[in-house]
Amino acid sequence: MGDVLVFPRRRFRLHTMRIVLRSTGGEALVDIAVSDVATFLCQTFMLVPLGAESLHIDLDRAVAALTSRGE
């Protein structure tokens, strides 16, 4: 299992945000332009409108499958 953290950058990189991916195997830090994230989210919401996620995926089943570890 791992963690995903997303937070805005401050000081010198006002127009970026940081994504931190952590697992038992290590950590990755990704700095990305806020404008790129905004574009991605707009395109995502056009494909799957807010509240319509359950029409495309059973999130409860997906989370259970990801967290079961084959049990």
C-alpha cells in the first residue's frame, strides 16, 4: 500500500503543485503546472461528469480489490 499526497507549492513556484507518491518501495515527488492539472480535470469532467462515476465503475468493488491483497 501507499499514499498519494497533493498540495500547492509556495514561494518560488506559485503556479505549480506537488504530487507525492509513497510506498514501501520508495517515494516519488512530481511538480506539475497547475494549468496542466486544471486542463486534465476539465477534460475528465467532460468525459465523466461529477456524480456520474458510479455509472462507469463500481468504486466500492475497486477499492475492495485494491485493498484485499489477494485475501
